[in-house]
Amino acid sequence: MNRILLLWCFLCGSLTLISCGEKEEAGPATSLAIRSITPAAGAVASRSTVIEAQLDYTVANRDTAIGGGYLVEMLLAYTNQAGERIFIRKSGAAVGADQRTVTLSYALEESWDSSWASATPRAPLARPITCYFTLITSKNGIASNIAETKKIVFAE
């Protein structure tokens, strides 16, 4: 058990804390990592490509979400009407707080021909095709991104 000894240090005009006893060990950090992804980063993606990823995640502070609500999502890059690159959620899975692995997939065919000029205007896929994954929690109706992977870029 840690004991904290407080010493007033008037030379510096500040409070100095000295810790006695064993150092407390921190638990695992919240993380999200790509275990595998098909196709691999840099591989050619086409209309028929289905992106499938196995992701490992750990949630460090389990009581941050009401009811343990967590979501792992895939985001794909699109181009908005101003020509700016934006990321839109395309695939997701509700997950528990324990360290686990989750698999997500998304067929590019669903977005391949999207366009602002079509009969049902939608943001077109940005080129090169880029995706990444996020781990999200919700507390009091507010969603927060608590971990994310690096961006994966595919060739065309």
C-alpha cells in the first residue's frame, strides 16, 4: 500500500509530493490494432473488392461507458461537395469491454459508383481508396473516439 508523505517546500513556493512504498502498476492502455486486413495495404482495390479486417482491441477503463457500450467501426474516405476529403462510417460492430478480436468487412461495390451527379446524390469514394478503424464509446449520449488505427491506402 502506498503511503504519501507531504512536504511543504517554501523555498520554491510549491507543494512537493514524495511517494513511499511500492509503485502502482498501470493496467493495459486502450488500444485498437489491425491483426490482418484483406486486401493488404497497397494492394489493388476494385469494384469487387471486399475489405475485411481482423482487429484486436483493449478497453482500459471499463466504466467509461454506460452499460459497457463500445463500437468498432470502419471508416472510408469520400469527397464532399466542396472537394474536401472526409471519412464516413461504413461498417461497425458493438463489442464488450474485455480484450477481444472483432472482424469487420465492407464491399466497395456498395460505394463504387456513388456521385454527387447521380439521381440519388452521395459522396463519391476518394482516390486513392483509404480506410481506417476506430474504437468508440458512448457516455450520456455523447460518442467519443478512444482509439484508432493508422490509415490503410489501396492502389487502383
